[in-house]
Amino acid sequence: MASLSVALNLSTPRPSLLHSPSPPSLKFSPVHNTSRRLALFQLGIALPQAQLFNAEASKLLAAKGNTTKAATAGNITRESTSFTEVDAMDWVKNDNRRMLHFVYSVGDLDKTIKFYTECLGMKLLRKRDIPEDRYTNAFLGYGPEESNVTVELTYNYGVNKYDIGTGFGHFGIAVEDVAKTVDLVKAKGGKVTREPGPVTNGSTVIAMIEDPNGYNFELLERGSTPEPLCQVMLRVGDFDRSINFYKKAFGMELLRKRDNPEYKYTNAIMGYGPEDKNAVLELTYNYGVTEYDKGNGYTQIAISTDNVYKSAEAIKLFGGKIIREPGPLPGINTKITACLDPDGWKLVFVDNIDFLRELE
């Protein structure tokens, strides 16, 4: 069974050995142990391990526990989700959402894990090998998956290099001492592409480094934070369109926006809470550039939701494209939906309640 990060990667070409059929034709290998939770992982979804979403989600689960029957893949009735844009915006705003994980492919898994743990201070939270499907996943981050975002690394057997493209920008890591971290990266043989110094037109000290696969990481000097894995930056072709889409369809707040006319770019920081405590999405618009090559390395962001059906309707209403219709995954009944934003960046929603059931 292909991982979700491969099976739903409909927006970018991949090597032929990784190509999977469209979602309706997905085939599932036997579960590799008795855990239904592992079945989720076999789909490439890096989901938290315990109370992930907050007390309200747990209460919702308890309230529905006595009235909801266990569903099977062939016996699920899709709930009515028809609503106006006003209704959709109100629902999205009150949905329980947070970023769960960033998914991308790497050419040397062991080397990447070593770099992330020794140079960036991440912890290896989980690793699993699926030899019959010829891939391995590793999940790394800075805290428990119940509360922290993680990176999901995918190594596909025999594929040692990926095209990162021009659209993906960087991941952001908050550190207390940028210069010290850069010295460590250099001592470990890492590549520094921007020496420590104040950000353009600002005072925050930053530096830029590359991981062993060529993915860029921005180091930002900050005090102690509950979420050091703090940012993913993507380039977009229509700045206002993207901001409006993520506000309306994803319920993200526009935390700040800055125009840099001397360098001909504008960026916006968007997310589900203050950027010093949460992972955020940075959108960058370069003057006059409307399209980017997305390559085949970076894959998607996974986000939690109370209702994948309503999430899908909101995506459609506000200009996105559904590439995996909302519904249960065969065999485990966890509901998901996958979409593309107006620039073709992929995101996956995972149902909160169904996920909590997987932990029982």
C-alpha cells in the first residue's frame, strides 16, 4: 500500500516506481501488525498519538460515543454539508484545527535523521519500514505528537534524489542562539547558505542552512518556545488570492504582512495562533512571478478538522480543488480529504473524532 503522501501526490510527477493509481483505485496491503493505528501510518499520515486536538474534541468524542455505531467502508452515509459562504466561514473559524505535520521525501534517510537530531536538536519520534511497498517513514520533531507538529520523512527504496523545485521555500526552526547553531552545523559538515545576521529591514537574527537533501532551513533566534519547528514557506503567484483562500477556507489568521519593494517581494505569516507558540505558514509573492515548479520532493501539510465533509465544501466554495473526496479510508474508516490550494499546493485534512477512535 502506497503512503498517502505518494498516493495523493497528484499535482507533481514522480518516478514511475512510485506512481500510484488515483484514490478510488487504492490497494491496501495486509496490516503489518495488529494495531489499527499502524494502518493509519501505512497511509503516510503522521498523526498525533493521544489527545491531540484539545478538551473540546475529547468531549465531542464522549458525547457521540453512545450514539455512533462503528462504520464500515461500504456502510457510511455522507452527511449533508450544503451551506452558504457565510455559513462556511463561520464554521471554519470555529473548527478545531492545527498543523499536524509537514511531509516530504528524502534520498538518504539515515543521514537526514542524523543531521536533524545532531544539528537541529530534533528527536526521532518514530520510524517504520514497509519493505513490501519499498518505502520507509521517519517522524521527527521537538515534542510529543499530542501537541507538536512533526516532519514526516519518506524514503522510497532506490530513489536517492528529488527535485525540490522553485516553489518550496524553507522550513523554519526557532533556536535560542543562531550563531551557536550555525557553528554546530559547520562542525558537522553541514552547508550554511546565509551567515547569522539581522533579517532584511528587521532586527531578528536569522541564518540559512541546507539539509543533506537540499531543503532549506531558516534558523530564527527566539527565546524558549513550545514549538521550535515553527514555519513552512511556500511561494505563491497571487498574493491576495492566497491570503483570502487560507483565511476563508482554512480559518487561518493573517498574523502579519510585510512588503519589501526594494527586493521585489511581499510575504505574509498565517496560522492558528501566535507565531511564537505555533507553527505557521509563510506565503511569499515575488513581484511578477505567477507560477513555480513544485518539483517532486515536498509533498503536503496535514491539518486536523472536526468534519472533513464540511472542510471539503469550504475548500470548493473558496477556490480550492478536491483531489481526494472526503470519506473513510478502507479498512480503518478514518475520514480524510485532500485538496489543492489555488497555486496547486497540497493539503490533507484528517477527522478529529475518527483519529481519537484509532487510539482506543
